[in-house]
Amino acid sequence: MKIDILPVVPKPSVLLVPLVGMLLFVMLYILAAINYPGGSWIVLDQEGFNFWNNYLCDLLDRNAINGELNPARFFARGSLGVLCVSLLLLWYFLPGLFSKRGINVYVMWLAGILALGVTMSLTSGTHDITVRIAGIFGVIAFISCFIELYKANYFSLFYFGIVCLLIFLVNYYIYETGTFIKSLPVIQKVTFICFILWFTFLDISFYKFVKLKNEKIRMSR
């Protein structure tokens, strides 16, 4: 007997939760940036959070780079938790967007859940290891997802996803090699914005798909 461990298609209302979570993530990170005491690896004694110099991860640490206690960490850690839980919910149900459930869908599902689960440990003091492990699982999840999106004719999501992945790889290359390292804080934020938009469009497409499917079922009765 074949056992299918993938979840059933959720109710449309369930898919509104990730959208709210992503919006809350943005709001909490803005609050974190406002409350950041100061300092960056480029300008150690700068005041407050600087878009051009600070990494998003700077907001997570107990102490700001200038040495002061960092009250922004409560907002930043809360926002990271909200984002990961929201995207975990979306990714958990994502196989329901695709009619065929081959091995690639299982790879996409498992790799995405592992990537988001590992990302939640960014506040544990193992930043570099966490980024590398989550990055590997994330790339596997995205590539397998792009394949399914293309096969399902979600071409806009497919092409936008490829752009996001390429930006992420540039981000990772700079992070590992130090080449153009001063530009990395900005590229990191561009990467985040692109992926948040991609996840938003993915969630909306999934919501419309489920809603239309339910309407067809009701009409056929």
C-alpha cells in the first residue's frame, strides 16, 4: 500500500495566514531598525541602523556593533520567527498547488521545510553554519519548485523565481569570497525584498487556485 505523506489541499483562508505573517515581518523589522542603537562593520561608531551599511542580521544580536545593549533584537527575533512560521505553513501545503506528485515534489517539500527550520536557529550564535546549511536546502527547494511551476504553466512565478535565485547566488558568492563586500548589505536587502515578493505572489496564486477549485466542486454538486 502506497502511503502519501504530503498534506491535503488547505482551505483558502489558511493561505491568508502567510500573507499576514509576511506583512507582520516587515512591520517588526522596521521597528527593529528604528530601535537599533548603532554601529556597523563598515562604520563602527555610526548612529542607529543604516540601510547601506548594516546587515539585517545585525538586528538579531544581543549587543549592537557599537557595544550597546540591543533592544532591537526583540523585534528582529520576533519578526524572524513570524516569517519562518508563516513560510513553513505555506510550504507545508504547497504540494497542493500541483496536480502530479512525483519525487520532485517530495524533494521540494522536504528541502523547503528543512531550510526554513534551520533558518529559525539564526539567533543561536551559529550564524555562518546556519546560513550555509539553510542555503543548501533552500537552493534545492527552489530549483525543484521552479520545475513544478514551469510544468504547471506558472511562467511568471517561474521566471521571477529564477531572478530571485540568481540574486541570492550573487549574495552568497560575495558572502563567501569577500568580493565587493561593502555592497553586500544592500544586496542582502534586495534579495530579501525579491523573495518576500515572490513568496507573496506564490501565496496569492495558490489562494486563487484553491478558491477556484472549491468553486468548481460546489458547482458540480
